[in-house]
Amino acid sequence: MATGNFYNKNASCIYAVETEDEFAYEDLVLNLQSEFSALHTDRKVAYYREEDDYEKDGLRSYCGKIIGIVDGPTKYYKKVETEVFIRAEIIVRNGYYSGVNLDYNIKVYANCEVYNLEIYDLDDEIYIGETKLEKLYANYIQSYVEKETKKLTKTIEKVFADNSISLKTKARFSNGETIYEKCEV
């Protein structure tokens, strides 16, 4: 019985990196952290390193290590007293047989509530209250979240594409064996 080498949760492609040894892995992590730090310096995103934190809801066969956090801009809606920002956990996830792939988890923070969003399932409504004004602003917040999530993921995936080979699943057979092909980013 075979299985696919990579588990990809949110990224639009499988950003694969062949790591020959521990030094290649550490070099990859340092390169990614450096590039995200440079984005922080350019004020495109806020970035900080996470200290050896492992993905909480990852699959047992595909362990993921969070190597940093990227925050989008914070927006405050004064009339409904709601602060919203989007956070992406940058994950390096090991392949089943070899290599690693790059991925991220997106979370939206609104009034200290955390909403875990699947990138292609932005239909989760953000709840801020029952009044007519709060429901109206919930729609504004939702459109802001969709717009900023797309911008943030585009920025993250650009860094991933610069440091990896972009793949997509071409075929998966009933025994789990998988064929990959290049993905156009």
C-alpha cells in the first residue's frame, strides 16, 4: 500500500522542497524566516518567529512545525467596538517518504474570538452581535476578511514559490499512490 508524499491543507499548490539532510532543512527554515522578516521590514506584514511550536491539529503521519507567524493589518471598527486582524501560521510539514512541503493555517481574530478559516471556505460568518448595526458591520468585516486573506495568502505563497518547487496532484490511485505535476503559480 502506498500513500501520497505530501499533505497540503491550505496552500493553492504543494510547495515541495527536497531536503537531503538536517542542514538543508535548517537552511530552508532560516531562508523562509529571513524573507518573511524582510516583508515585515517593508511593512507589508507583521512577522515574528515562533519558538519550536508544532501544529496542533496536524495529521500524525505528516507532522508540521510552525516556524513563524505572519499578521495582516489590524482594522478597528469604532461604531461596533470591534478589532479585526488576520494571522497566518507558517508551517513546514514533513513528507511521508522524503522532503517537506510549505503550508499555512489562517486564523481571523475579531473581538478576541478566533475563527479558523479554510482558505477556500470563507463563508464562515463572523459574529459580533444581534443589533441591526452589528449585523451590518459583520458584513463589512466579512468582506474585509476576504480581501485581506487573499492579499496575505498571495504574499505568503510568493515567498513559498521562491523557495520551493510548486506541484499539484495529477492523479491518486486507489492504493494511495500519487503522481505530481508542476503547478503554475
